[in-house]
Amino acid sequence: MISQVFILSSKGDHLIYKDFRGEAGKDAVNKFYEMVTALTGGQPPVVMKHKELHFVHIRQGGLYWVATTKADASPFTIIEFLNRLTALVKDYCGCLLEKSVQMNFALIYELLDEVVDFGYIQTTSTDILKNFIQTEAVSSKPFSLFDLSNVGLFGADTQQNKVAPSAAATRPIVSSQGEQGSKNEIFVDVIERMSVVIGANGVLMKADIEGEIRVKCYMPSCSEMRIGLNEEFSIGKSQLSGYGAAVRVDECSFHQAVRLDEFDTYRILKVCPSQGEQTVMQYQLCDDLPTAPPFRLFPSIERDSGGRLLMYLKLRCDLPPKSAAINVSITIPVPKGSLRLSQELSSPDQSAELQPKNKAVHWEIPRFPGGAQLSALFKLEVSGLSAASLQEVGPVSLSFELPKYTCTGLQIRFLRLSPIQPGPSQRWVRYVTHSDSYTIRI
Amino acid sequence: MPYLGDEHTVRELRRALSNPNVQADHLRYRNTIHRVIRLMSQGQDVSGLYSEMVKACATVDIVQKKLVYVFLCSYASLNPELSLLVINTLRKDCSDHNPMVRSLALRNMCNLRLPGLSQYVQQPLTVGLKDKAACVRRVAVLGWAKIHTLQPNTEIDVAVVNELYGLLRDPDPVVMVNCLRALEEILQEEGGVAINKPIAHHLLNRLKLCDVWGQSEVLAVLQRYRPRGEDELFDILSLLDPALLSHHAPVMAATLRLFLSLCSTLPAVCMSALERARGPLLAAAGSTSRELRYAALCHIQLLLRSEPGLMGEHYKRFFCGYAEPPYIKQNKMQVLVELVNDDNVAMVLDELRGYCTDVNTETSQTAINAIGSIGRSYTDRCLAILTGLLGLKQEHITSAVLQTLRDLVWVCPQCGDAVCSALEGWEDNLQDSQGRGALLWLLGVYGDRVTGAPYLLEDCIDGVRSEVSAEVKTELLTATLRLFLSRPAETQDMMGRLLVYCIEEEVDMCVRDQALLYYRLLHCGIEEVRQVLQGGRRSDPSLGPLIGRPPEPISQWASSFNTLEPLTLGASTVGNSDHATPKPSTLTPNTLTSNAEAMTPTPGDPHLPDCSSGALSLSVSPALTPEEFERLWLQLEKGVCVACPVPRCSPEGLQVALQLVNIQTLAFTPPNTHPWRVYLYTHTSHISTKTPHTLILPEHTHTHTALAHTHTHTHTHTHTHTHTHTHTHTHTHTHTHTA
């Protein structure tokens, strides 16, 4: 059971404080902040104890979300509850920022009141909560001239392109009644996170993909939705993948509300999405990517006669030509005594800098099309460079985003709402692959 | 500036709240209340507005009502009289036609936490239990628990308890779970809600209707249920089996905990449950939420204590992610150490090596320690990595490597050669005291094989005045003395200087005592010194089991599974990672006594009563005539036999040492007789009984075997066990003082 829940900003401002059981004093908030700021980097801050009171906290959106408990509660339950609470706040307020929490404190108190009673979690389902939540979200979007381009003249929809505006999915699920702009929208996102380790000899040592299908629903009452996956989708190692584009995952689990009666034969998920965001399916694939890993690195590192460290890095993107990686950022750990960096990059949009504090070189590539190859020459002045210093170079890590691309090849064939919604409704399907951790050893 | 104009703001708000114009305009009224709550949650004291807020409570606007309730519940305890005014409004709301209003009023009425509340609340709560809206029943059920905690000493109303038991069959699953929760609280003194067979099966059948939170709660309560026979047990297990694979971590963890408690007598079933839950646990360890990852990793470490092979083939899941916070990286490395086997050792070491040069010093230290631990089984590969790291000449890395090497050499003496060649030509000056201590220890032990050892020590001795750490100084003393044994000519002079400084000028008493001890030891002759300093130098093969620990039974940790304990445990070990590694005893007294300490019963030893609580104390000068001693001695039956290795020392010395711990010697045989015997006695004043007992430790038989073991037959007429314990302690002390 939960004693208190509070939300603090990163600077320690009290944003929300709710005491459910009256067991612990309000000074717990300050005590928590004292403890969390006194921590050195290496200590695990998730659970802390002060006298009889346990603090369990998570960090989301730059805020501390803290639950305290006196009983020996399940850590999984409390952590998952806090995660769910952040998701609810995100659903109701649009986004998870200090400002939106601050502006919507009344709404969050109301949420907390309904979600937890006497420290016991009552419900976190948006379907039930929407009957109780009365406060309207205050949107914290700053006024911008650019937004005007999206506003139709006299209510007419000027925008006919097929790409959803990026901010579309970051608005509160409950918009003011009667407002013209409220749209019946549903977003289905296929999100994959890849963690890859490539050995020094270029051999793929580890390649894991964790994926999920996430539905964000803005429709006040949504009937059944059918999500059709690739027909040749298979689960488990035993099934032999035939020729062609078979899509295989190792393990797969579904939200409990998903009905799977058509899954075995037609690969169709049936779900009645509740308002807000939910994950309908999660899957994993280990060590057996259907395609080559998206990036290969060909490094050559040596000391030159002038006592400088030369790093010549060639990076190749093995994506199909019509895809591209964006926001590619490469971190190359360098020896501790690195002083100055001179660089030669293959195109002007790239940039690189030396960060002495992290003893690393950051190389940024805004857009990296499939099949392309980029190179960089870094010359580093290192004080006290020795042969052993070369050990400190690497492993190189990459972070990137692959829009409109899934590594497993999972696709959504169709998205049908039945019965067909009255009025205009929009359905969006988005694919994205993130690098959870992409490491190349040198 | 809200913090400056505190009083001013409150005054202004009060004026606004009592302004009839504001009250008439419900939007303005609501906005003003908004401002009050905002100030409240920012941590400012707005309790002065209580009476104005009480008035604001009487409204039809639900949003405003909710806001006011938030305020009232926070400050009710400061204004008990005014709060009673609210109760009227709340009671009226309790009979509103809108169920939302009813539940809201009922909930907040119980949340006021006023001592005299129960007389007003009982009636609406009783009505609430029978309300037709589930949301009201939910609130009413928990309301009883709130009232009970408010006045914990009041008698439990049997009718209410029965009603709550009846509501376990409520169609609404949340009401059912709330009933469990409320009964748990109300019946806390009786051990919580009674789970009999019908209730247990009812709960199990309804489990699917609950949401994840309810499920985990029900599963936790079911732990108290004991099935009647194997058939019923396996029925329950097969019903729960799918929940083990739930991708909601709380449900999976609660189910696994229930499995472990139901099958505590069936280890095979437990093992297969662990295997079933492996997939979901691994998924949680790779979750997007790093806090969940951490919780899963901590629990995986628990599992590995019993089943080291469980995650073997999934070791790649524990490779660190690039952007993971240090505490997760460190946790993963600790798991990786457990998973090493012949097939994956190359990959794991490759992974760990990458983190030895991490920006975060604690991460790099953990990586180096981890390589050291793997080095106990894969010595050559790890030594190559560790000695390679010394080439980087970076302070914190070198320090961590030296400490790791010291620990490794202690367990695997065969790597001495590699360590010596790494120390050859050493010229770094370490700042870190722990690293310096490790270096000195290595130099002392391997001084005969490292050419430059005397010069390195000389530098330290010259700088001893500016040395701040007492630990390093004692280490320096020991190392110098050890080096003196192997290379007397080079060391004699500087050892003299060091001893003079430590005895004459040192202010730290431990260091000074240590120096005096060595000084006197040197007087006893070089052979004596050699025996003391090199006797316990090499590791004892019997330490093996302590290092490669055998799998623990699941019951060791099952009770802490799915509690906060594994997470806080991780905090303490990672936070003090320097102290977590088993350190070889480096100080001479410890080295001498390490064997005796191994013999000393630990407080947790089941065979011996816990004496560490100070229950046993010995009187300073007990009087006992030889006749009385003999009489008691003859009364003794067969006692406990304890074998303790003791270094040889003079009987007189032993007598004095024993007297220091209040054990008297009645008689002993001449020094050179075999076996040597000593007759000891002491007098206890047992705190719990207040009756003094005479303890006889009659016959120490000191046989002259190569190991100089003492076989002690201890007999006593009372407290045999306690007595044995005292005895072993005696030995420990003896050793410290013999020299």
C-alpha cells in the first residue's frame, strides 16, 4: 500500500503532494529531495529508506515521481503504478513536462483521488476513469505563428497530406466538448528498439529487438478495431521461415483485452481500444535479424609521428536505399588526456566535437540515407599519448532513429474500425525503430 | 514572488473567497480556489483559509467540490471544530442521487481523519455497503478500514466484518479486492483475513476479472492459504500457471512468489516455476522503464543464488546498453559474473573490458572487480586484461586493478608470477589510499620477486609523515617487516626509521600499537617473526567453499522475493562496492587469528545460542578452591569437543592473555609435556537469570601436531554451548596478545 505520492521538479519544487494514509509527515518530501540530491552518480536511487519510510521513485519527463510506503510492498507493483501514473498524466495533459503538470495540478489531484484510495490502487483504466474525471486539461502549447498553417480557414480542412503532424499525438485525450477542432483520431505505432553489439572483427555479437504495437486512441467511444499484421508473421524458433519476406519473432505477448480468435489463421488482432495510450502487443527477437544491422563501422586508429591520435572512421548505412536514418549521433570514447580535435568530415551538414568531460568525441549526422557511406578523420592531440592509450578508444556507440522502418519487417496490413465510425475519423499508422543501444567495438 | 508575499497572498485570497461577487460567478470562484490549492501543493501554509473553504464546499459544481475536498482533507487535523461543519454537507451529499457525488462525499468524509469522526460516519458507511452503485460500495468498504486505523483500539464490530466477508462475493471485482484489503487491516491483530477453502477457490476463480493491481493483491493474500492435499495444490498451480507468463511484471512477480510459498516443500516444482518465469523476468529486465529494469535485475540476482545456470544462455541480455545509468550497468555486470561458463567467457570478458575505461569511475571499478571475480576460474585471460589496464596509468583504474589483483592472488596463489612481472618497474605514485594499501600488501608478499620493492617502500617510508590514512600506515609496517624477512640487507635501515617514527611520533594508537608489536616481535628472534608474518600468508584451500559458494536453497530468499528488500540490498552492495569484495586479512593479528575466527561460531549459527547480544558476561575475579574445582570437574559429563589451531606460545603468556578476558587458570602442565594440558575456569553472571554459574573449562589438551592443533574437551554442568563459545573467543584474544 502506498502512503504518499508526490511529484517534484528536478529543482525540488513541490508540484503535487497527496497523502493517502496519514502515516508520514509532509517533511518526507524535503527528506526525499535531500536524499536524492545527496546521491553520488553510481548509487541506485530507485528505492531509498528513511527510518520506517521507503521511497520508491521513477524519473520521467525530468520530474521525480515518488511513492512512499511503510509496509513491505511489491517493488514491481509500485514502480509499474508510477509508470502507469505518468502514462495517465500524459494521456490527460497531453505531455509530460514540468509546465503541463504545474498547469494541470487540479486534474492530477482528481486523477490521484480516483486512482488510489487509502493507499490502494483502485483502477488505472481510462475507460473507467473518464466517467469520473471532470476537470479539463489546460494545454500548455505556446502560441506560434507556424501553428496557424494547420488551422483551416473557416473550418475547412486545408491540410490534405498524408503525414500526421508530429504534435498530433501529444494533446490531451479529452478535449473540450463542442470544440470544432476535436478530431476522431487513432494512432497505431509500431515501435522497435534494437540493441546491437558488433565485435571488433565486424561479427555481429548480439542483436536483440524489442518491439511493441502501441495504440493511442482519441475517440470517445471506440468500437472494435481490427489490426491486420503480415500474413507470414510467425512466432518461435521452430517454425521454418520459408522463402520471401517472412516475419519472425521469438516471443510475443498481448494486452489482456486483445482477442486472438482470428490471430492464428489470419494474423488479425481484435481490440476495443480505450481512450489514451496502450500497448496491445509486445514482441522480442534475439540474435537472428532478418536483415543486416543498419550500420557498419570501419575504423583505423593509429598514432602519427607527431604524437597525435589519428582516427579514420568509415561508416556505412546498410538500410535499403529508400529508407534513411535520422539524428544519428556517434560517440567515440577517446583517451583521457585529449586536448584538441581537428576534423575532416565528408559533408557539411555533419558536425563533431570533443567533450573533454565525457572524454568522448561526438559526431552528429542529421540524415543518413540507406546505402550511403560517410567518413570522418579525427586528429586528436593527447597529452601523454602511449601505446596503451589506444585501449581507451572505443567501444563506439550510436544512437539513431529509423523512421518508417521496422527491423523485423512487421507491417500493419490494415486497420479497420467496425462498425464504421460516424463522422470523419482518421487512422494513422506509424513505424519507427530506435537504437536502444548500438555498440561497435574497436 | 509567492514566497515573499506569503501572508499578503493569503489575505488577498481570503478577501476574494468571501467576496459575494466572486461567489456568485462560479468560474471566478473556482479560479480562486484553484489558486489556493496551487499554493498548498507548493508547500505554503494556507490553513488560515479553512473557514472560507468550508463555505465553498456547499456547491453543486463537482469540480469545485473536489478541489475543496483536497484542501479540507489536508488541513482537517488542524481545525477539528470547523471540520465538523463540513460533515453536515458531506452527509447530505451521501444521499445525493448522483452516485459520483455519493462516493466522493463518503470517501472524503473518511479521509478527514478526525478522532471523533466515527460516530458521524458509521451510518453512511453502513448504507454505502448496500449502495447499488459499485463505486460507492468500493469507497464504503475501504471507509471501514480507514475508521479502524483512526481508532485502532476500538472493538471490532462483528456485524461489519461479516458484512465485508459477504461482500467478497460482490459482482464488482474492485469491491471484492477492497474487501480483502479492508479485512486485512481490520483483522490485523488476528493475522489478517481468514482464507479457508471456499474463499480461496472463490478468489482464484474471480482472479481473471480483476485488473493487474487487484490480481497481484489477491495473489499476495492467497499466500496464507495452505491447500489440503497434493491434488488441490496442483489444481491451484495449474490454474495459476498462465499468470507466471504474464507480461505485467507485478502479476508475474506475485504469482511466482505464491508458487514459491505454496511449493516450499517441492523444490522441483519451484525450479520449473523459475524457469517458466524466466521469459517475463528477462522481458522486464529489458523494459523501457529503467526503474523496472533495475527491479527485475535485482530479482534475477536472487534467483541466480539458487539456480546459477538459469540465465546462462541468455547472458547477452545482460550486456550493458550505451545509455543506461551506471546503477543498471553495475547490476548487469554483477549478473554477468554469475553467468560465465566455458562457452561465453570470451564474449563476457570482451564486454566487461569495454567498461573498464568508462567515464563513470564506479562503473569502471565494478567492471574491473567483475573481471577479477571471473579470474578465479579463468585466471590467465583475466590477468592479461587486468595487467594490460595498468598500462593506461590512470589513477582510479590502477587503484581498482591493484585491489582486484590483491584479492585474486589471495584466492589463486598461482597468479603470483604474473602479478610480480606487472609490479616490476612500478613507478606510479597513487593518491587513493585503498589502492596504495593494496600495492603495499602486494609488495610485502612478493618483495622477494620484485626487484624494485625496497625502493618503492623507501619512498613511502620517507613520506610517512604526510600520510593521512592509518590503514595505509599499518599496511606499510607489515609490508616493510615482510620485506625485511626476504631482503634484510636492503630493508633494515628503513625499517628502523619507520618503527622509530611510528613508535615515537605517531598519534594513531592502532598504528603505534602495531609498531610496538612488531618491535617486540623482532626481539623474539627472526624465526618467531617469520612464523607470525608468513604463517597465514598463503590462502587456505579450505577457503574454497567460501569463494565458489554452492547454490542456496530457494527458501533462503523466497520470503524476500517481490519485496523492497532485494532493491535496497543492491543499493548497499553497489554503494560500498569497495567493501563488498572479500578482503584477505592483511594485518598481522588478523592473519594470525583468521583460522581461529573461522572456528568462531557466527551469531547466525543454528547450533549455538546467540552470545553476541551480551547475555554472557564473566565476573572479574571468581573465587574457586581447587577442591571445589575438582568436585565440579568430576561431575561433568561428556561435553563438546572443539578443535582450534593455536600457534605455540608460552603457557605464562597464555595465562595472562586469558586473565584479560576473565578466564582463570587453575593449573597447567609444564611447557614441554605432550600433550600439554591446562585447567581453566570462570564465573558467569548471566544477565537474564541473575544467577551466577561457575564454568569449568577443564582440560585443554595441546597436542604437538604439525599444525599445532589444540583439542579441547570442554565440559560443563550448565550452558555447555555458551561456554564453548566463550572458549573459542578466548583463543581469538590469545593470539592477539601472545606476541
